[in-house]
Amino acid sequence: MAQQHLDPTDPTAGPVAGSALGDYLRSQATEFLRALRSHRETGATAGGSEEAVDAARALRRSARRISGSLHTFRPLLDTEWSEQMRPELAWLSGTLALEHACAARLERLLHALHRLSGSAAFPVRTPGLTIGAPAGPAVPAPAAAERSSLTVGAAKAGALLERQLTLARTRAHSTALQALGSSRFHAVADKVAVLASEVPLTPAAAGTDLRPLAAASGERLTAAVTALPLVTAGHPYNAEALVHGLSPDPAPHPQDGPWHQVRLLLRLHRYAREALYGDDPVDVRLLAAGQALNRHRDASEAAAAAASAARTPRIAPATAYALGVLHADQRHEVEAARFAFHQSWQKQTVRTP
Amino acid sequence: MAQQHLDPTDPTAGPVAGSALGDYLRSQATEFLRALRSHRETGATAGGSEEAVDAARALRRSARRISGSLHTFRPLLDTEWSEQMRPELAWLSGTLALEHACAARLERLLHALHRLSGSAAFPVRTPGLTIGAPAGPAVPAPAAAERSSLTVGAAKAGALLERQLTLARTRAHSTALQALGSSRFHAVADKVAVLASEVPLTPAAAGTDLRPLAAASGERLTAAVTALPLVTAGHPYNAEALVHGLSPDPAPHPQDGPWHQVRLLLRLHRYAREALYGDDPVDVRLLAAGQALNRHRDASEAAAAAASAARTPRIAPATAYALGVLHADQRHEVEAARFAFHQSWQKQTVRTP
């Protein structure tokens, strides 16, 4: 089965001591603090948007890695500390991710509208996602010449999405600002500062081989992948992702759930490998599978945003029509992402043992 | 190149004499007359719909084959006769095809709406397409229980399409009835009756090998296929068919044209092979490629019908949204059909010489 290939335990390599986990957590905590410092310095200046975006991304990145390691290597860490820390890190990275997600979703949808309008690719620029700098509209409106190539419906749909997602982004921006100024955040930052020098490993951790715990994360991933409808996903144009596209249920497609779950498990597994072996060499196949699942998530949420915009009262039929086309287009992106995941996963499992 | 594999001239077989063309045209003319007789007998009775549909299909079938042979083997037939006959046969099969096309389009669209609504497959029954019997609604409205699973938008979109395409079908039905009662039709039927016993071959035809002319039809097909964007079509989820999905141009997608053209050339080539070798054994790959192109045409026209319905004044936004989803769904069917064509065509060309 695939399991053995996902097992980060290279049979030719020896055991990995628990001290490697200590090193990994310390380095991630250091990254977190560096990103936080950079964010405070750059976020204050209006022109520092690019750096502030990078800093916010780096903050999320290390928060996710620390949180993931706490989960995968739970038995080797102080239980009470670990159980307090994880939800706080999840809250933080979730809060910081929201603004970026709104902006990225709008960019994806406007790009798709332009593609569907048959206009030449145009540069949809997402200005720096700055936490600490005022949030303008996420994506500038297409120039007049570009807009003229859209039907009225597509242009109106674009304007509606821009309004709704910019509002959501502004709210997410305020929430993130509040979060970063809260005592709750300061408590997390203090704990990460301690972690940078002192990792609360259990007494037994130092003598424990990390490989079985990392392997277990691979097994959880494999089990979840096995439960996916991969045979269907491997058949191009199976039209599965758009089933229920017009169902009365306004909730996101329930069929997407297991794929989102695999995305999280794959990420946890990737971090576990990182803790053991660093990220060099990167497993490109695991990376490709992860990228397909990110695309799946993004398209799924973009499709939901188009459907949600179509429920706005009093929109013109032409606007609704364009949003319907857009929704279906993104659901096909969902299907395409599943196909891409299937392809990269197949490569993974046929890899020589 | 593919050409040699498409060449109906089996190199192990000998030349095919022009008399085979005479036999083929005589047998198709006989089929035509039998279908016409059957249609007159069954079309009169109200309960004879099933047979009347079969008869109309058989009429179209033989008209297309006679017309196609007149084109492919033009140099072997009396020019004046041939040039008079072809447009009349094209008029006849085109007129007879329209009613069937409207009904099939509605069936396809209602099926898609049900799929998109996430309702279980339900039997969309197309009552017999009868020329000579009154044309009722092509597809019965879904039962109340099935309808309840649709959103309001999907149900309204379905009702709108049903209204519009049933009207188009009724008109096509009247036109076909008028055509079959016209002196123009009787003139064609008389000519076909003569053809059943006496094929106007040129004096040289009997001694001519049919294979080069049939091969030329294969070459025209191959040349047209070569001009298709097959590399793109072979990449699943290339999102090409929906480009321009929201463009202001209400005309059918111009990108579909070359595919429609290949569909016609493939049909001509298939008939040419039939004239030489009969339809036993059927070339299943050529058949599969042809079916993919039929699906391409059907989905293309269904997508256009959904877009056209969305331009109906004063429809509800929910209806327009459903039509947008439906349009995009059918454009993805177009893309899927191109992929399927690519797959069967590849099989064709890798066939051992």
C-alpha cells in the first residue's frame, strides 16, 4: 500500500531522536518571533505593505507548524502546556488567514470572469495584504477598456463580488488588528517566546524515536485518502463536482469535506517530515498533491461565494446568469483539482519502495 | 500519419469496382422508399408513433447516405443529376432532423437540470417523435415529488426551456409535415424511386476503382482533424470550451465550428467506407470518434439554448442563475466530448498499420 511510501521513516536511515523535535520547535518559535517583530516594524508604515504581507504569512506559517507538531508528537510534550497552546495557535493562524483568503478569493473570481468573458488575461493585482495598514479594495477594478469587453452581466457580477468580498476583507482586517492587539495574543506570543529557548518535552522524549509518530501521521493521511472517491476523480469529466450545484442547500457541498480533511492531514504529515528531516529535499510529489488540495479548497470557496452573491436580493437576471456560469466554472475547477490530486497521488504510490 | 490508417483501402484487398457504388446507391434508395412507405402507413395512425419515429429516422439515414455518396463519388456520377439531387436531399434530411433535434435538446437539458439539482436519476421520457401525429410536449414535466427537490430557479428554468423548445419542436413538426406533403418532396421521392433501379453512373465508372475517391474522403478528414487544437483537447480540464462563455456575442461559439466540420467529414468518410465494404465489420474507433462529435454538437447546441433562454425578458434572477449553471455545464460537456474524441482518435492513429 501507499502507506509505506508515505512513511517518513526511510528504512535506510536510523532512528531520529526526540531532540530533533526540540530543535524544530525552537526554530519555528524563533521564526514566529522574527515575523512578529518584522510585522510590527513594517505594519506601522503605510508603504511597508509588501513586507507586512510577508511577515503575516510567516507568522501564520510558523504558527501552523508549531500547532501541527504539538498534535503529531503529543505524547512527547507536556500535556497541559500542549493542550493550552494548540487552540490558541489555531485561533491565531485562523484569524490571520481570513483577510488573505478574502482577497485571494476575489482575485480568483475576477480572473475567472475575465477568462469567461474572453478578454485577454489582464493583471489582477492584489495589493499587499497588510495587517496594520488600511485595507483598500483587494483588487483594482479592471480598466475601462477591459471592462468594455465584458457583458453587462459579467461586469455587474464582478462589481457585486468586489463589493461583498472587499467588505468581508475589511472586516477580517479589523478582526486581525484587534486580535494582534489583544491580551490573548500577547499571552500566545509570550508562550512562543519561552518555546524559543525551552521546549517542554517529556522526560522520556529525548530517548524516543520520532519515526513511529511521524509514520502514524502518514497512516492517518493514507487512510483518509483511501476513503476518497479516487476512482471517480481519476476519470476526467466525471461531472461529479457540480452535482447538487442547483440543490436548495445553501451550505458548501458536503462532498468537499473529505477532501478538505485530507488537505489538513497532508499538511500535518508534511510538517512531521519537516520536523524529522528538515525540508530539504522537499518531497515534490507530496507538495504537488498538497497544491492540488489547496486549489480544491480555493475553488470550492470561490464557487460558494459566487452562489452566495447570486442570492443577493434584487440583482439583475444578467448578473445572476453570470454568477451561475461562474459558480459552475469554479465547481469544475474543484473537479479538475481532484483529478490533479489523483494524478500526483498515483505517482506517489507507484514510486519504487 | 493517421491518414493511412483511415484509408479505407485495405492494402491486402483488391480494387473495388464502380459497380459497388451502384449497388450501394440502389440499396439506400430502396431503404428510403421502404421507410417512406412505413412512415405513410404508421404516421396516419395515432398509436403508431414509435414506428413513425423509426421510419423518419430511416428516411433521414438513407437520405444522408445517398447525399454523401453523391459528394464523395461525384466524378463517377452524372453531373447534372447529381447537382440537382444533392441540395434536395440535404433540404429533406435537414427538415426532418429539426423536430428530433428540438426534442433531444430539451431532453438533454432537463436531464442536466435534474443532475445539477442532485435529484436521483429520473426517467425523462421522450414520447415518440412522430411526423404525422400531433406533437405533444416533448418531455413530460417532472412529477411533483421530483420537482420539489429542485430549487425554484432550476424548476423555473426547466419550465422555460420546456416552453421554448416545445414551441420550436411544434414549429419543426409543422414544417416537416408541410415538406412531406409538398411537390418538392414528391419530386425527390420520384428521383429516389428511379435511383432504386437505375443509378446514373458515368460510362467510365464501371471500370474505375472506388478506393482512391474513398481514400480522398479520409484525407479530407485527416486534414481537418490535424487543424483541430488536439493537444489542448487531450489535456483534461483545459477550460477552453467555456472561454467566451460570457462574451457579448450571442452567436454559437466560433471555436465549435471546426469540430462540427470534422463531424461532417467523418460521417462522409464512414459512408464512403460503407459503399466500398458495407458496414460489417463496423470500425468501432471511427464510430466512437463520431459519437464523441455528435455529443459535442448536441452539448454545443444545448448550451446555446440555455444561453438563449437566459435572454428572455423579465425572468427571475434565480431562473437566470440556473440557466447560467446549465450553460456552463453543457460547455463542459463540449470540452469532455473533445477530450473523448481525442482519446478515440489517438487509438485510431496508433493502430498497427
